[in-house]
Amino acid sequence: MSFELYQRVALNRDLNEYQLKKGDVATLIDFVPHPSNGEQGCVLEVFSATGESIFVVILPITDIKPLKNHEILSVRSLVEI
């Protein structure tokens, strides 16, 4: 699968350490090689619904997927109430 820089992508799994859920949307901002020739990584920036940057995370590229035309964005609270 081919990705482009600054493409919006969705997470393929939960990231509990960041309170992010599968399906959350992020922006792909860089690619990083694995230090011992393993799977390529990607740097993602996660934004709040109002456009504020809240996290930058590095994940294996298989942990993301492209957004599709038949999908819709939704809003959820990052903080548990």
C-alpha cells in the first residue's frame, strides 16, 4: 500500500498509551526506516477536532490505513468523563 506525506490516515489499532482508538484520524508527516531493516515506520500527527496538535506518534506502517470515500469522521472525547 502506498501512502503520501500529509495524507490523512486512520489507525488500525488502539493506542492505549495515547488514549487513541482504532479508526481515529491522523496526518502522516514522515516515514522512518526501521533501525535493523524491519518494517518501515511512519510519523503521525494527531489533531483535536478544532485543529490543535495533541500528539506525535511513531508506528509501524501496517498500523495505519488510508481513508475511504464511504467512511465518515466522528468526534469523541479524548478524556474519560
